Amino acid sequence: MKRKIYSILLTGGLLLSTVVMLSLTSCNKTGPAGAAGRDGANGANGADGISPTEACKACHSPALVDKVAVEFGMSKHNWGTAAFEESGNTSCTPCHAQEAFRYVCDPANNVSTVWTYDAVLLKWTNPYATAPDHAMGELGCGTCHSSLHTTYGISDLTVFTNTAPVPMTMWGGAKTIDIAQGGGSSNLCIKCHQPRPLQCNINPSSGGRMLNYDSIKNFPTLIFFDSTTGAVNKYIKPSYRMHTHYGAVGAIYAGKGAIEFTGPLAYGNSAHTTVATCQDCHMAPMTGRAGGHSFNVRNAVESALSSSTTWNFNGCNVAACHGDDPLSATAAKFVNTRAGIKTLLDALATKINAIGGGHNILHSEVDPTLNLWAGVSTGNFDGYLDIYSSSSNPLGYWRDPYGSGATNAAKPKFPTLTFARMGAIMNFQLCLREYSLGIHNTSYVEALLTNSAALLP
């Protein structure tokens, strides 16, 4: 009897449990949707966005970037071959390749111009170089305009790769150029357009250090190179390419960095140094092939001066500069300034060549396709020395002091150089290769050429 009642209770409990579960399940079911509620008030209209096409057109238009691209096609920065020739060279590409230039300008990389001494290798090294994986890149818009396509607005065009003061590589950072006007825009140009250092390359005890230019200035009578004994000294072996490289204009324009011998003239600067920028003249409104992003001031293909050379004076003849007395190719101020500097340049060349006792020591090249400076001096000098080199100057007159071979040995010994002679050669190179015949900085060039010539017999 008890067993039957238990069975009934158990069965009844199971049934009750089932009923409860079914009830709960039915409560969770969604019923039919009710009627739709009343619509709320409309929100405020948002501002219309700019379409991608319109954003691009703000810069990429016939009047702006398209025009710039055409002008840039006339620039040697565009069609020059150095970016390809120097690719992979970590010490040359900072001035010849886009990615290398951007690398040395980036403050995060902290690339210094101060030479360092390696106590293990017992030699000095020039740290101004790019990283091996950045030693490349054809020059283009991004070389100078570092923030293109950052905000995709016009403001991207005005951010330059460098406007900071430029420590001079020639001086190992001991001298700095800062052309402050124009927001430092000229410093962008001078970062590359500056002389390179001369490295002592003879006596192992010098460890390849940078030449001390202050010694050249302060001890003009000391012997720099002794031709009589041919003894190894601690300075530089004279060679065909013993020079300050080609970027002379930055130093001349700033009035800083040459060998400033004491002499008849005091050193000063023309108004350009503190009033004008590189862009004022080199990016003036276009006339023919000159101006804008061609960076040219003269209407000619990249070659030497000639009688057919014409000029773009649009940047010079603005109201704030020469507007009251406009310059032209025949204006007395332009013609006489250049003629006067050419006379001084020729006079210094004559004294330097007299060191040879009957044969020039400066190298001449009349072919304007080989000598960018043909016509700048009467002798068509190019800034090199007429020293024999089987590869670079096979017709050279003078013996390479530390060369070899029968051809070299048969040539006359290169003359002895004092510090004064060496400094005069360097100043001649700088004043020749700044190219403008003193227009960039007349006062400084006059003093350099006059005082250098005064030291030579």
C-alpha cells in the first residue's frame, strides 16, 4: 500500500514539474508586434564633406602642381644623373639622392658634421653620411616638401625638409650658416649647396683628419707641400681633384667658410645675405626657361656662360629690391659688378699659375659640355689642378706627387705649396664655382680675391 502511494506521488510530481516548465516556456514567447510609434523630430543636417576628387584638385591643378611639374622638368635637379651615379654611396648621396637627403635632415637620426676619432683604428672619420638602405632616390617633390600627402591640403606644400641652421660640413660643424629671412627657406638649399671638407691623406699619424683651415689662414708662410724633397707630410697630396667640391655658393652667399686672409680689404657682406633668399631670385616668375621650379636664373640649358646667355631678373626687380633701378643684362650695376669680379678672379689665377714657373698649375677646359665654368674666367679654368691622372686627366702636365708608372714619372714635379698658396687655390675655387661672378655676395668675394692675391708674389 505504501509502495503504491509513493509511486503515485512520484508520478504526480513529475507531471507537476512538466506543467510548470511548459508554463515558463510559454511565457518567454514573443507576442505579435504592436502598432508603430510616432516619428521623432528630424536631426540637424551635417556639413557636406569634401569629395576625394575635390581635395586632390586643390593642389593638382593646371595652375599649381601641374605647372610646377612642367617647370621642374627644366631643372637639373630633375634631369641630372648624379642621383643614379652616386646611388649606394653613403657619403655622397646626402646631396645627390632624395632618401639620403631626407635621412640626414631628420632630427631623429642626429647625423652630425663633427669629425670623430676612432682610438682603435687610429683614424678620423666624417660622420656626415646616410644609412646604407637610404643611399638612393631620384630627386623629386618629396626631396624638399617633406609632408606631401599628410593632410592632403595646401598646407602640406609649405613644410620643408630643412629650415634649421646648417652646420658646415667643410668645417666639421665648427661654423654654421643660418639665413633666417624667409623662415629659413634658404637653409633648405644650403644644406646641399655648401663646400665639402678637405681630408688629410698622407701621413698615417694624421689619421685622415680634416684639414685645419685656421692654420692655413694664420701661418701663410709654412710649407704645405714640399716638392723639393718629396717628403711625406701631414697634409694633403696635391692631385687633379684637390678641391672644395662644387657647392661653393652657400658659403659665398652667407659670407662664411672661406680662407679669410688678412689683407687690404675688410670682410663684409652684400645686402643679399640678410635681405634676399635663394627662392627670391631662383624661383622668380618664369621667363622662358628660367624661374619657378626650374631654379634657373638664366635662360639657357645647363652649360657654360656664352654671349647668348640671357637672364631672368623678375626676382631682382621687385619694389623692395632693385625696383627703383631695375637690373638687366646691360645695366651698369650688373655688368660692371661681374666684370670687376672677373678681373680680380683672373688676377688671382695669374698669381697662382706663376707658381708653375712657366706652366699653369690650374686646369683649363674650353669645352662648355665638360666645364660648367667655361667663360667665368678668361682662362676657362674649372677649379681643378693640371696634375696627371690616368683616368681623370690623362693629358695633365704635372706629375702626381704620389702616383706611379712611367708616364707619371716622366712629368715635371708639381711645385711646392705654402699655406698661402694652398689657401689662395681654395679661395679661387670657391669664387669661381659660386658661378655668379660676385652677384651672390660682391663684398665677400672682392675681399677673398684681393686679400689672397696680396699674399702671393
